[in-house]
Amino acid sequence: MPVMRRRVFPILHVLGMIVMVFGLSMLAPLLLAELTRDGAQRAYDLAAPITIGSGLVLWLGGRHWRRELKTRDGILLVVLTWTLLPAFATLPLLLHMPGLGVADAYFEAMSGLTATGATVLSGLDDLPPSINLWRAQLHWLGGLGIIVLVTAVLPLLGVGGRQMFKSETPTPMKDTKLTPRMAETAKGLWLVYVMLTSVCITVLWVLGMSFFDAVVHAFSIMGLGGFSSHDASMGYFDSIPLEIAVAVFALLAGINFATHFAALRGRRWGVYRHDPEIRWYLSFVLLSGLALALLLWQRDVFLDLSDALRYTLFNTISVATTLGFATTDYGQWPFFAGLWLMFLCSFSTSAGSTGGGIKMMRAILLFKQVYRELERLVHPDARIPMRLGREVVPNKIVYAVLAFMFIYVASIVTLSFALSFTGLDVLTSFSAVVGCINNTGPGLGQVGPATTYAVLTDFQAWVCSFAMLLGRLELFTLLVVLTPAFWRR
Amino acid sequence: MKIIILGAGQVGSNLAEHLVREGSDLTVVDLEAEKLAALQERFDLRTVRGQASHPSILRLAGADDADMLVAVTLNDETNMLACKLAGTLFNIPTKIARIRSQDYMRHPELFAPEHFNVDHVISPEQEVTDYLRRLIDYPEALQVVDFAGGRIRLVAVKAHGGFMVGHALKHLREHMHLMFREHPQARTGIDARVAAIYRHDRAIVPQGDTIIQEGDEVFFLAATEHIRAVMKEMRRSDQGVRRVMIAGGGNIGSRLAKNLERDYQVKLIERGKKHAEALSHELEHTLVLCGNGTDEDLLLEENVEDIDVFCALTNDDEDNIMASLLAKRLGARKVIALINRSTYVDLLQGGEIDIALSPAQATIGPLLTHIRRGHMAVVHSLRRGAAEALEAVVHGDAQSSKLIGRRIGEIKLPEGVSIGAILRRDEVIIVHHDTHIEAEDHLILFVPNKRMIPKVEKLFQVGLGFF
């Protein structure tokens, strides 16, 4: 097939390398399984060699076609990486739990890698620790981005590397470079990520989690995923200091990592004040939390104001940052509250953070665009630039954001129809799609925080997996591969 | 004095005109032969064609024995380099450079002798912008100029309905003291001195019993914080300025908009589409409109009738005149037009257009400051170059100086020249007949006719005594 040879073969070499790196990361749970003899040793003993071996085959086999990567190669590589790796990630799950089924296993792995946190598994407390570690580790690797990691570790991506980096980083402003070299930027971002994660592990451990739980939850928090090693999620610990720590780190992970990087590198805390997104992000999340607390207290959902504040603030922060931990079943709250949480998770986190959704930056740009159109009606001859902080945003980006918004809404509508067509009720279909496309995790109705996604049929699980990937790659990267123009010469 | 001027543009040729009249030996250097030919035709000076920053051209222009180099080309880098060369290769004692970019201006250490070796930096665009800013801050004034680093100001106003109209000058102080008693929150010691009065364009030497009439153009000196109070004596006060419209987003227009945009509501009209786009990026609080300042529909659309000050600042004299006339007709309260041709300025000032501003007049002062003999701290050109206001420093002691130790009333000044104020160390003194002059005083003088300048300069020269 000439198309395959032209488009796909040249990237196999690099893809093989990425699969090998991913396979190597399986050694961590393998080691844990061997040390603790938790029953999953055999699964990893098979999964790790298969993954690394496949990578090696691709790497060696693709050597013949390797060439300097072009822009399109980069996009395709990102999409293939993000569809293939979840397949390899299912191996330990399938080998350990053969009854799971391919669709559900792929859903679970995709949910892990896209840092969504929607799960089909229950009885988490009884799973082997190595399986729980693997799930959390997927969050952590996928949270900041696998390609970013590979760029940081292996200096083998040339021209196309830049495109891949851009395709994977969730932000509308793709051209802000922190350092002259892409590899340096990637290293810087991962360094910040690793540092924040270590601090998070330590804090959770000190505040009373077991070390293993601290690692699993810190991975989950920093990637803004949502997998826990307990069915009751954070509710299992029932500790106010832990909840505060989780909320704080979730809020930190929802900030642009480029801002963290700039702040840490220059030891200048002023960069947080100049970040145009942070003030909107924090005020939206925190004010919503407070307002919902008052509402729920007034509606007698909570009898105590302090209880109302504790549970509402935690769950609001958790859902809005697309983390998705729950300490209470907010599906039982008044309908409005649940919908508001779904609304918050679609736009709260910052661009360049590990969170999902359309990002606060796009929301700000959209709002400003509306305001600009209104101003134009008053002053027809005025030249009104769009500003973000002090920077002027080029019109090109504004148009891209408008198109993005349209596709985002269209995707939610289409996928919701697909789910409800196959028998789910409207609330469940809609909230499942919103929960997946924003990489939040729990939805409402049958997929609410107290239940799991196990109710989905195989087809529905595939639809939701697609939604998660669509959201993680910010729509365009995935959709462009599905256009005929992409495959044309 | 032998002076080399680099650049025969507007600033350069205007300076040449002034200096030739004052009797200096001038050489003008420029790249364009036509400009030089035009200059040579009008004035008695020498010209050299060539790149101003080349040593050979500077030598040709007589840099070896020149007293002063004034680099006023359009290019900052050429100007800076020429000053450096003039210092290193030719040892010219005084080097003046025109710097347009604010980026360079932010680092004054660049101009130190060991670096670019520029003795004085001038920035004509900045001068005009500051000048306009003062006119907008005091909308009743016809002209406002700074002395003593901005502590003292000379203001020209048209007398109109104020208390002093119909009263003799000697009542000014009394009345202001009365006002002070009624409004104790006002600062103590409000004082002012009327430096000159022009009635129907003719100068009147102000005496204690001179009566101010409606329509007189009154020049007075006062400490900066008292200007508003004194102005109220001369004019019924207008409403404050809130909305400013600027036509023309060139160098001056955009600088002015940037300067004003935090304190006023500014609208800027620029014709070029791309330039308007760029301006809208640069100016954060200004509404940038793409269109023509002479477009009636645009002006009406943007409510020109509510505009307090309309400034026409394009490169084109005729456009500025038409735009400001139109704006005035449509209801703008005060209109200012930037006009390069001095004949036009004379034609228009005081008519429909409230202020016709010649950029050359506004910028010549700082240049003259460095060129005049005697120690001049500030020179301002007034009334389209006919009159001047000076800030001069008194040097020497009672023997060698004609001024030190004397009372103001004793000093023989040319007819009409008046001393209005003194800056003594950090104190602002509004003078009266019995004020004594001390060494190192800064005197602020009003000179109604430029022909008297040499006589005034002589007063400030330190002599060898009287024997």
C-alpha cells in the first residue's frame, strides 16, 4: 500500500522507541509485584517483554524508512502513540483479569493515560498493589505527556518533534517557547513535574497515608486523573488535612506548568500574578465552591455549615480541576449543583496544565471576542486588538479558538447521541461524554461518583475511549488524521 | 563660534536659521544635495554632502577646529556615532545628539564621556509631546513652558471674564491673598508675576497700574502648583478636560496618546490600515480608529461634539488645518493643529483654531539652551520665535558680575525685558523691585524681542571687574 509506505512507515522507527520507553516503565510495577508477590507477577512477566519486544521490532523494522520527520509525520506519530500505548497498557490488566474484556480494558487504559480517571473496575481495595500502581502510573505519564517525556529523555526527534510537542501540549498558544531548545523545555517541564510530585508524595505520607497510597494518589493528583486504590476514593481516608492537601495540589496541577517552570527557574513569584489565567481559574473554582456550599447548606443537604464547606469545596475543586476524586456522592445533590460541576470542569484548568477541558485561556479568549464584537458595533472604524495580559493575541488564534469551540460542542452532541441511541438515558449519556471529553472521570446518573462505568456496553466503552482521546489531544490533532486531505500527497 | 550641524531635516534647518541669525559659522552635513542647496540659497552657511558618521566627511566639514557638533539626523545611531567620533578623533568640546528612540533614553549612562560621549541629548518629538501634554493639562492656556526643572512655569492666557479683567496689575497679589483667606486649604504664599501683555499683537510693558483688558494675551510666571489659581484670576475657568481626540498616529501622535491614555479618555485616528493595527497593539487604553481626520462622518460617529481637546498631528499642514477647523465646527471645545510652515502659523493663530503649534518653535528652545553664551539653563521660544523666555544662572561674585548683590530695580535691563522669578537653591521666589540677586541664582527672564538677546547675554557674562 503506497499510502502506508509514504505516511506510516517513516514514523515506525520513532514509534518503536516510544513503545520501548513505555515498556521500560512497566518495570516499576513488575518490580513491586515480584517483591510483594501480590499475584500479578505473571501478568507483568509477560506484558513487559511483549511491549519492549514489540517496540524493538518496530524500531528495527522501521530503520529502513527513517527520515527527517515532517509536520504531518509528527501529528500522525502523536495519534498513533496515543492509540497504541493504551493497547499495550491493557496487557497487565487483561493478563491478570482475563474476564475484563478488551473494550473495558482499553477503556480503563485510555482513561489512565489521558488522566481521565473513569474506571470500570470495582473492588479496588482487593486488587494487587502492582495493578493499582500501574493505573496511577498511567495517569502520571499521560498527565504531562508521553511525547514531552520522550523529547526530554531522547534527543532523537528532529523537525517533527516540535510539531509533536505542540500537538500534545494542551494550549491554544502553541508558540510560546520557554527555552531556545525544545528538549530543554521538555526537561524543564518534567523536572518541575517530578519535583511537585515528590513534594506531594511526602506531604500525603506525612499526613497519614501509607507510602504506597501516597504514591498512587500523588500520581493521580499531579496528572489530574482520578484513579484511587480504594473504592471509596478519598472518602476512604476521611481526614480533613489530607483533603486540604489534595485540593491544594490539584489546584497547583491545574496551573500552566510553564508558569511553574518560570517561577522556579527565576525564583520570581511575580509570574503567578502576571499569568492571565490563574486569577480567573482560582476565582471561578473557589467562588463556585463557596456559593455551592451555601446553597447546599440552605437546602439542608448538609446540616452543618462546616460540613457543607468541607465537602462542597473539596468536590468542587476535585471536579473543576478534572481530577475527579470524590468524598461524597454529589449525584445526590440538587440537580443544579451536579450540572454546575460538569460546567466547571469543561473550562477551569489552565492551558499547559495537566487538566482537561477547553482550558481557561480559550474561555477568556471567547469571552473577549464577544466583547470585542460588541465594541465594534459602537465604534465601527475602531481597530480593537485582543489582549491577554499585555500580549496581543493574533486573530489567527482567535479564529482557531472559535473553530475549536464549535467542534467541541459538536463532538459532545454527536457522542451523547451515540450513547443515548444505544440505550443509555439522556443524563447519563451527556454527563459520561462531558466527563470523558474533559478528562474528568465521573459523570452523573448511572456513571455518577458513587458508581463506575461498568454499566457501559462494549460499543459505549469504545465511544467513551474515543471521547477521552479526543479531549486529551484537543480535538484537532485527532480529527485532522481522520480527514482525507491528511492522507493525500 | 564654529558649529557643525548633521542633518538638514526640519530640526536641522530650523536650527541653522536661528544660529545664522545669531552670527555663528555654520557647516551643515546631509546626504541629500537638494536639501543642502535649498539651505544654502536661503542662509549664509557652508554645506557638505555625505554620510554624517564618516570621519572623512566630518573632517571635510571642519571638525578639526569646530567648537560644537549638533547631530540631528533622523537616525539615532548615526547621531550617537558622530558624537563618539567627534570626541575621539576631533576633540570637539560640545557634542549634542538628537535621540528619538525612548529605549536609548531610558539608559542615560550610555551617553557618558567614556561611552558615546554625548554632552547633551535632545529629543524633539518628546519636547513637542510634553508641550502638548501641558496644553491639555491647562486647557485655558495658549502656551505653557517649564523652568527650574518644572517647578516654575510661564503661562500665556487670553484674559476672558476673570477677576483681573478691568483691574490694575497691582491688585493681583491683594486679590489672591484675599482668596487665600477665604480658602485656607490653598497653599500659602500664592504669588505670580505678569511678565508681558500683548494687546492686539502689540507688546505692552507691564507696570503696576497697567489695566488688563478683555482679550489681552497675558504671560505670567508662577510656581507650578499655583498656576491654576492664577489662571482663574485671568479667565473664567472652563470645565476640566476628560476626552481627547488625536488625528494622526505618527511619531508625535502616538507618543502623545501613550502619554495621555492613563489620565484621559483618548481616541486616536490613523489613516494607514497597517499602522492603525500596530498602534492598537501598542496603546493599551487608547481607542484606535482607522480613518481620516477630515472625514466628517467618522468624527460625528465618534462624538466629536463631546471632545474637550482635538489635536491634529499628521505630517500634512493642510490636513491638520482642515481637520481642526472641521472638528471645531462640529463642536470640539478646543482644537490644536500642528503646523510646520511658519507663515501658516501666523495666519491661523487666534482664529478658529485655538492653538497653531509649530514643532520647530517648540523644539528650538532646548537646542538654543546649549548654544547660547553665558550659562543658560533653559531657553524657550515664544510668540512664534519673536520673543524668548530664559532661565540663566548668575556666576561670579559682587566684583565680577553686573548682577550679584543688586536689587532688581537697580539693574539696567533693555526696554521690556523683565525678571520674573528666581530659583535660589531649592526655593522659588517671585521677584519684586527690592529682591536682591545672589550668586548661583537661576533668573527667569522674559525677552520680548530677540534682538535684545546679546545684551541680556552680556549681563550674565563674568567680567574682569570694573578697573
